[in-house]
Amino acid sequence: MVQLRTLAALCSVILPVLAQTKLRYMPFGDSITEFGCWRAFLWQKLQQDGYTNVDFVGSMTSQTQCSGINYDKNHEGHAGYQAVNIANQNQLVGWLQRNPADIITMHLGTNDANARRSTQDVINSFSKMVDQMRAANPRMRIIVAKIIPLPSNNQPIVSLNNAIPAWATSKNTTDSPIWVVDQYTGFTSSDLGDGVHPNTSGDRKMTEVWYPALVGAIKSLQVAAKREVEFKA
């Protein structure tokens, strides 16, 4: 009984604090992340649903105007960057050192497709970056996208997207789970503003796909924190 009371007392103090603790979220990718208004729409939806403790982090603060939303602009989207080069040059290591994260969303591979990188090379780069994420934070929550279509060169996108689920399963761990979200299905050429980047309808579709996984990652961190409290009690 004493132990139960101790646990209840700890939870009554610590859990409200956990609810207010800033969770650091890094939107990571290429220009589809850097200039996409889906970041603004995602931030707005989090605020509206009460997730006001999520801090967007990253070295970039691109000032995209998105329906007048005054959103948290920090991110790690880099126009023109390839997943293979980011991994080979260990760029993510420095980005995470300067801007630690608890949750990452990753939408990468479009520039690799245009550069004719093989699917296996991109998948290998994903593995290396996941290892780097976990080296920075062993409990990193990782959300990886099957990426949006590229009408001018779509077969490499299809090949990469088909490879992602099995790869994610092979890299998944209890301490640092990976979620795969499908940004490809239902995304049409009418959702692209220039044949590569999403327009407003595309950004809103991307938001609706990211959002449940991001909330799931947030809740996963909260559950893990609660278990730590119970274990220490």
C-alpha cells in the first residue's frame, strides 16, 4: 500500500510535468520539407489539438508564407540534397548535435531519383542515418515517408517506396521505433505546383498523413516516460 501511494504521489507530480515538457521534433528532408507549407499546417493542427509542447527544431528557418500562419519555422530541410550524400558526408550528425531531437520525420529520395541513385544505395543511406539518429538519441522516434510521386521520373520513386516497409521492419527497435507513412498513395499531379513540390492541396494531404504518426510518436514518448516513473517507484 505504501508503494502504491508513493507511485500515485510520483505520478501526480511528474506526469503533469511530462505533459508540459518540450518535445523536440525535427522535420528532415529536402526542398519538399524546406519549402513545404505542410510544416505550417502540421504545427497549426498540433496547436489546435492541444499539443502545444512540441518544439520544431533544426538549423533552417525558411520563411515560406503559408496562409498567414505564424508557425514554428525551424526544420532540417535542404533543397537539392540527396539522401546518399547526407549519409556519406555525415551531415546529419552535426545537425543533430546542434539541434537535438526526440522525434524525426524523414521525406527523402526525390533528388536521389533524379540523380539515378539505385534503390539499394538510398536504402543503405537510410540505414546509416537511422544509426546516426539513435547515436544522438537512443530513444529517437522515427517516422519515414513513402515519398510523393515525381511524374517526370516516377519509377525510381515507386521502387524506393516499395522497399521502405521491409527495410523499416528490419531496423525497428522497441527503444527507437520506426513508423512508415504513405505520402504516395492518393497524391496526384494536381497536388504538385511545379511537377516536384506540393501545392496547397498537396501540403494539406501531406499534413493529414504525417499527423497521426506524429501524435503516435508523442504518445509513445509519454508512455515510455510514465513507465520510467513506475519503474523508479
